[in-house]
Amino acid sequence: MNIKDTSTSLLKEFAPQMGPWSWKGKTAVVILSAILLWGLYALYIQVFKGHGVTGMRDNVVWGLYIANFVFFIGISYAGAIISGILHLLRVNWRKPILRIAELITVIATIIGPIYILLCVGRLDRLHHLFMYGRIQSPITWDVLAISTYLVGSIIFLYLALIRDFAILSETNEIHIPNWRRKIYKLLSINFRNTPEQVKRLKLTLDVLSAIIIPTAIIVHSVLSWIFGMTLRPGWHSTIFGPYFVLAAIFSGTGVMIIVMYVFRNIYNLKRYLTDQHFRYMGYMLIVLAAGYGYFTFSEYLTDWYTSEKWDAELIDKLFSFEHYGWWFYFANFGGILVPLILIGIPKFRSVKTIVFSSVVLVAALWIKRYLIVVPTLENTLLPMQDLRPEYISYSATWVEWALTAAGVAAFILFFILMSRFVPIVPVWETSEYLEEIKLKTSDEKVLSEKRAREVKQESISVSTS
């Protein structure tokens, strides 16, 4: 296999990332593992004592778990759509950030559905969903769509990794243990970078990109229909499909920017994850924030203006500072206006403000998912028979918070472990990207020198005449 000089230099630069653990890395893994174990203990408590240990009751049958499910599934779609669209459009600057997008897609799609299982009271009957599931149910559609999407995303990630597996299996520039080299060799499936192999690989990735983009849209649309097809205040809306899709891409783009910033600073990747990448991603946030703001305004305006009894009660609770007012205003104003102001105004725009805007909008979009689920379920269609406080209002318990924290910890831990196994920045694609920049710079330099000579010759001719 012909390994380019640029790829070799990148491997040397990325060697510390894949080398022995630093004390900071070990500490991070220990802390995240402890959070994960705390979550597993909470799961043990919930399985053996039942859902009574959670805040979920007869009326509010969903809570943090469904909010987390919608959130994780949402951020996974941004990675798929961003990587898919940029790949199909052959956008050159996409290459260093593609792996981050692909990893977000796979990891979030694995973690998200676990929260659905946490809502199931009888996990021993889970197989009944596949044996007796009704095709008329949107939940069955969701299971089929997410399963298809996960398989496609894993295949896409694997195919995008094949070139780097081949490089890592054969390079002698960095020390790689024999057992890891054997794994890389096996996973590279004898890729030799021949013209025919490259042609087939690119064609396959193009086809998968074209499939994954509409699949991601369909999956989140199906998820929105689980809400929209239910006769509940705040849910029964035709706008939920595009609203959920846009919100998913919005939150996922924010998560991607945060992950880019963390790895850029931990592994000193400023040469590859450049300020330009953050600016381009920031521009995407502006467009998405404007679209998301429009849908949000349309959703609440129509509910407020019609003043139907059930919808009006829900709107009053959302706007009231005694209930969800602070959360509502932060989710629907802070998450939209902060990116528009800090990124939209050139004076404020910088890498740090783009990252800060991403943190704010990600927090706002998680709260938005919570506000979609809980307040609606607290507004029952029939008068309540039981006036105990826990039946009227939902309050998450430590079990739910522990499992929520465990999901976040698992997401981060997956990223850390993957970055130890393969470079977080694609070696082969980035080497092509750097060579194209080098060639472009060289051509521009030649043209500039040629133009300077022509100008000098013209000035000489004018002075002579």
C-alpha cells in the first residue's frame, strides 16, 4: 500500500493520542466509569423495586427518560446529515471533521434507545414487541426506522475507517502493539488503495450518504408522530415532523462544535480543526437558529391564539414563573437569540463565542425536550381522581438523574476510547485535504508571481515609451 508522506507525518503527530494513558486521561476514565456504575446501581434498584422508585406515575408516565431519548436520537441525526451532505457535495473542508460527525451519529444512536427500555415495566417481555408488534403503531415504525438507521450508520463509519485501518496496520512510523496491528489488519479487509478499490469505496460511501440522509429525516419524523398522533394538548400538531427534524439538526450541530473544541484543545489539533471550521459551523447555527425560531413561534402562536381550553391551560403553565416559566423562556429565547447575536454579529464572533453559543443551545434544546414531555402529561384530559402531589406534578428522583448522568458519561467515554483506537481526525482524508491546500497555495503563489512580472513588464514598457 502506498502511504503518502503527508499521512506518515500525520501519524507521527497523532501518535501521542494513541499512546500510553496520561494521568488526566486515567482520571477522566475513572470518573466517567464511576458515574456509569452509579447509573447501573440505579438501574438495579429500578428493576427490582419497580417504577415506584422513579417520579413517573399514572398520569406522567414519561419523564426524564423520554426527554433523554429524544435528545440523544436528535443529536445523532446532525452527524449523519452533516457528514452525508458535505460528503455528497464534496465540500473540501469537511474532511478533518467527518469522523467526529460519524462517531456522534453511531454513539448517540446506541445510547438513545436504551432510555426507551428504561420506561418498559417488564423487560422480560421485550421480545413481544418484535413478535406481536402492530404495524399500525408509530412505536413499531420507530423501532424499525431506528434499527435500520443504526445499521446504516455503523456501516458508513466502518467504511470511512477502512483507509486508516490499512495505514495503521502497515506503518512503521509509530509504535503499535502487535495485537492492535492484527485487529487493524483484519478490519482493513486487505485494502491496498488500488484504483479499483478506491473507486468502489467512494461509490459505496456516496450511496450510503444518499440513503442515510432521508433515513435520518424519516426516523425523527416517525419519532415526532408518536407525539403528534396523540390527542394531547401541545402534541397534536402537524408541525411536529419538520419541527423535530430541524431541532435535531440544531442541537446536534451544537454538540458537534463542543466535541470539536474539546478534542482540538486536548490533542492540540488547531492545525486541522481550524478557526475556519468553527466559523463555517457557526454559520450553520445561524441558519438553523432562525429556522428553529420560526417553527417555535408558529407552534406557540397557533396554540395561544385559538385559546382552546386544554391548550390554554398548558400555555398558561409554560408561561407562568410559578411552574415552567424560567425553563420555557430560557429554552425558547436563550437557545435561539444567543447564537443569533453572538455569531450573527461579526464583532462578537470568535471560536469561544461559537462554542459558548453551542453550550447554551444544547442545554436549551434538552430543556425543550423536557417541556414537550412533562407539562403535557401533567395536564390530563379528564379530572384527576387522586390529588396526591406526586400524581399532580412530576418530579424526577435520584434514580432518573443517575441514569441520565450515566448516559452522558457513556457518550463521553465512548468518544475517549474510540480516540485511543483510531485518530479522531481522519489520517487519509486529512492528508488529501492538506495536499490540496498546499497545491492551491502553490498555484496561487505562481499566479501571483506571474502577475507581478506582467505588471513590472507593463511599467517598464510604459516608462520606455
